[in-house]
Amino acid sequence: MTTLVKKDFIYEGKAKRLYTTDDSKYVIVEYKDSFTAFNGQKKATMSGKGVLNNNISSKLFTLLKEKGVDSHFVERIDETHQLVKRVKIVPLEVIVRNIATGSLCKRLGVEDGLKLAWPLFEMCYKDDDLGDPFIIEDHALLFGWATKDEIDKIKEISLKVNEILKEYFADKNVVLVDFKLEFGKDTDGNLILADEISPDTCRFWDSSTGDHLDKDRFRKDLGDVLGAYREIWKRISA
Ligand code: 5GP
């Protein structure tokens, strides 16, 4: 258990706050109770959401570590806090899809729910003002957002994360439809997985009923949003 404690506030994002610690290699993440969607246009607060996402994300980062995928996650400190390695975030949002839905269907007109023959790897430029636009590899290379080696490594890790999580969730009667990952460079320059893995950043469908067990319940006003997050936590903590 860490002896490091919260020092100075650094940054507040849509779902998390960051604080320094006495060790410059580590920061503390606080998971908030807030929900946002559509680039911050839709907002809500639900008590208990931060605890659930902290628990789920901690569990999944721990699982990935056991399977050989390094991340910024060091440990869960308490109900809403994690100790993580300090990283400089690569300005890319990486999406892996197993089933077509969401923005993929809007963009290309393909059938919602179509099972993809192999996992689709996509990249967006992480910029709220621009609405995280879809990009191709050349954009990232030309504008210096990542090098070819970094993109290759990001793709390899993302697909490995997909294989691990897809199998893990299948066992819990959950289909891993798609998810978003972020990467960063730690203070030693290593490229590692960062941010969070939770129902905020993944689409989870119940394998039997097709029920949405993720943030789409909030985006689409499907009701019982926290119940869905609780259900994911129940299935993975059992
Ligand atoms: P889509 O591009 O279909 O909207 O989203 C694909 C997947 O990435 C979904 O699981 C969605 O939750 C996740 N995702 C994409 N962009 C964001 C984002 O800006 N924030 C969060 N939390 N998740 C995102």
C-alpha cells in the first residue's frame, strides 16, 4: 500500500481529477461522479459512479497486468482514488471495435450490430474543441502526434487488450462491442496504456438479452444507468 498522498491539484477532466504526490513519477487520480456525453453537451451527476468506475478500471488494469500488458495503473488507494504513473498523454484516442455501432454506423452507413470479421482499429485526434475527429495514420505522423514505431506499438497493445478483455467478458456473459484507449509516455519515456477502462469507455452488451450495460444508457436516455455499471462490477467481482 502506498504512503503517497494527494498534494496539489493538477487538472480536472470530465470524469476524473488529477493530483501530484511527493514523488514526481506518480500522480493520484480521483474518479468523479459526473457523466458527460456528446463532447460535454449532456451532463449529469450520479452518486456512486466514481466508486464503480474506480473499482472496474482497477480490476481490468490488474487483469491486463497479469496478462503482460503494462499500464499507468499502480494501485487502487481507496473508493475513488488510484495511484498511477505520471504520463504525458499521446493526443490520440484509439478505438477497437468487434461489432459495428455508434459513430462507425453514422459515418459509413453500415448495419448497426454487424459482427466484424476481424477487430477494427481506428484512431481519433484527441481534441475536445474539434470533437475528437477521426484520423488516418499519416495525419498522426505528419503533425507529430506519434511516431510510426509508437503507432505500431499502440496498435499491437490495443489488439492484445481486445483479445484479453473479449475473452474475459465472454466468460461473464458480456459482449465487448468496442472500446476507447489512451496511451502515454511515463517519466522514463516508456509508452504505456493510460486513462481508464470502464463502462464510460467501453460498450458492453449482455450476451443473452443484448441489454446495454454501459454509458450508452446515459447517451440514449435508456434509464438505470448506474444499475448497468453495478451489474458490470457484480459480474467481474464475483
Ligand atoms: P463511437 O466512436 O462509436 O462513439 O465510440 C466507440 C467506443 O469508444 C465506445 O465504446 C465509446 O464509449 C468509446 N469512446 C469514443 N470516444 C470517446 C470519448 O471521447 N470518451 C469516452 N469516455 N469514450 C469514448
